[in-house]
Amino acid sequence: MVLYFSATGNSAYVAKKISAMLQEEDLDLFSRLKENDTTALQSERPFVVVSPTYAWQLPHLLRDWLKRTELKGSKKIYFVLTCGNSIGNAEKGLKKLCGEIGKEYCGCAQIVMPENYIVLFQAPREEEARKIIQKAEPVMRHVAQRIASGDFLQTPNITPLHRLESGMINNMFYRFYIGSKKFRVKINCIHCGKCAAVCVKNNIQMQNGRPQWGNDCIHCMACICQCPVEAIEYGKATKGKVRYHCPVKADAPTEK
Ligand SMILES: Cc1cc2nc3c(=O)[nH]c(=O)nc-3n(C[C@H](O)[C@H](O)[C@H](O)COP(=O)(O)O)c2cc1C
């Protein structure tokens, strides 16, 4: 069973591609995460968790949900992390998690997809994003083949910098950097409520038709990138930047 979380579509795309190649059922965890639904799941075939990388680790939201949700049946679990550049030493945390939830760690693949963290970086324009995804296609096929054969998924070599990124920097990122105070909505807001609907943390309330952010944000970029009229900004950091959403559908033919 392929389980996935995705804020801007990359991990959904990868999960759907891999599940189609494996002829496995896939499950979008969005509403389970949003509703804090920890009903047990059952699969006799290995679990495959597909997710974005946040600060060189599995998002804490997903890690904590996995700790609270019983995955019945197969003991094996694979991880596939999409990222803009590198998953660092995410493996260390994943192995620890597997120990805690009683699963056999079967490896973690890194799949480089378009960057979506527009608070810190630039997201690519559509044409460039399509090229990045095209480059990722063979990696997805390779990953699916290894899972189908029951092989371990190798992560790229770990350097001291990767250890620092996934360790101390990840800690500092969650403790000091993530916040929602800088979110604001511009005059062109059309009051559609999509930002609140796509917020996996239920951190956005519509008040008098305009979004108000609470203090429980994970910086997933869903609200700012999925706003249909680009009415959301994060301080000055996102001004003039491309809003990103995966431009391809998993059931579309692969671009050559
Ligand atoms: C809060 C946050 C942190 C991120 N941290 C990393 C990172 O450590 N390394 C990296 O290469 N990409 C990082 N990214 C980029 C995303 O992992 C990447 O674009 C991912 O494919 C987005 O997946 P989605 O479209 O399924 O949400 C980060 C993105 C966000 C929003």
C-alpha cells in the first residue's frame, strides 16, 4: 500500500506513478492528517510512504502520525522522499521511527523534484519544472522495480554536512524558523476559502471572508501556492516569486 502526503503535488505525483507501476492501492493521507484520524490500516504487501522532505527529514507531522497509527499486516516499510535538492541524512530518523513503530526499515529513496519552499528559495517556472520531473521519471521506475523485487532502497552517500542538516539544523528549523506570523492576504483575495481547506493543520480560519493564521503552521506552502489568485504573501520573502504546483498529472503520458 502506497501512503502519501503532498502539499503542492510532487509527492502525490510520485506516489501515483509508483503505485501504478507496482499495481498497488494508493492512499492520500491529507484528510487523515487534517482530521487527526489514526484508524489502523492493513496491507499484506509492504507499506511505501511517499512524502516531501522538510529540513532534511520526514515532516514531523507525518512522523508523529505514523507513530500513532497502526499499520497492520506487512512488517516492511519503504520510504520515498521527494525534495528540491537533497534529503540529507533523513535515513537516521526513519530508522529510529521504524524501531519505535515495530517496522522493518527497507530503505529510503531520494527523488529530486521541483522546489516548492518559496519562503526561502525560488520555485521553477512550469517549463523548467517539467524538465526536472522528466529527469525524475527513470528514478521513479528504478525505485518501483526495487520495491517490486523486495530490494533495499539505497539513499545517496551521507556526508558530515548531511548529518548536521538533518540533525541540529532540522531541530533549529522547527524550533525557531517555522511560524505563521508573516502570512498576510492581499486585497485581491476572493474569499474562496481554499487556503483554509488545503491547510493540513487546520491553522487557517476564515474571518469575515478573509484567512487568519493561527500558530500551528508547518510551512508546507499549500495555502500560498494553491491560492487561485496569488493573494497570499509571506512577509517580503515571497513577493514576485512563482507559486508552485506540480504541473503534471500521474495518468498523463510521460514526456519524452
Ligand atoms: C518546509 C519545507 C522544507 C523543505 N526542506 C527541504 C530540504 O530539506 N531539502 C530539499 O531538497 N527540499 C526541501 N523542500 C522542498 C520540498 O521537499 C520539495 O519541493 C517537495 O517535492 C515538495 O513536495 P509536495 O509538492 O509533495 O509538497 C522543503 C520544502 C518545504 C515546504
